[in-house]
Amino acid sequence: MLLESDETIATLLSTAKRIALIGASAKPKRPSHRVMQFLLDEGYEVLPVNPGLAGQKLLGQTVYAYVAELPTTVDMADIFRDAASLPGVTQDVVDAGIPAMWTQLGVVNVEAERTAVDAGLQLVADRCPAIEVPRLRAAGLLSARPIHALRPLRESIA
């Protein structure tokens, strides 16, 4: 189901605890790196996925090569890949049994969106959680960050 209302997106963000971040980057200036840091700071458990960084640590988290190699279930996949690769990535998400998929700003592919919706995934398309969380919080639809997310500064920039 395509999630478009503020209420349904807020529900997904408040119920998801573990997120696979597909297309994670080790470069601090890249949006995927900044959003991963944001999600960690918000208290989410983030499992970065990038075959070029597999086995390394990124923001303190072990990087996995592929979604199929994740050692545990995840609640949502946040995708930082180009739109042309989205159909294959979507199929990987479906095959892994991940119930929700989020595509970042500008990552739009009608075929992939149809695949996700037809497979019964909750889908948020062409949005960024680092934008949506503060916006929905300001609208009163999300609660404040959990206490466990308020880590010391030196941990969050490591």
C-alpha cells in the first residue's frame, strides 16, 4: 500500500525499529551517510547495505553486502540507489520479507512501486525520513525522540 498521508507515514516511522539502509555511503557529505546518522540519532537500529563496504564498520554498524545477507529481520528498507536499479532492489526487499520500503527523494520508478504494492509492502516514495520525522513531530504526529536515542555527541560522530 502506498503511504501518502501524514498519519500513515507517522505510524510507519513510529512502529519501525530496525531499518536496512540500502546504498549506505562512508562519505560524510553523501545524503545516505547523513540520513543514516540521523536515523541512528533518532533511536533506530540501522543495518547498512553496500557490497563495496561489506564487512567494514559505518557509524559503528557492520555493513552487509546484500539485503539477503542481513542477519536479522528488519521493519523497513530505506533505499539510496538510483531509480534505474530500483526494480532489482525492490525485488530483493520483497524476497527478504521486509514489510515496508522507503525510496528517497528523486528515487522514483513506477515498475518498482507497482512491484512493492502488489507484494503487499507499505511504500513511502520520493521522500526523506530526515525531513519527514521533524515535520511530523512538529505537526504532533510523532513523539519526541526516545531517551535511548540521546547519545553523547562523541558517540554519534564516531
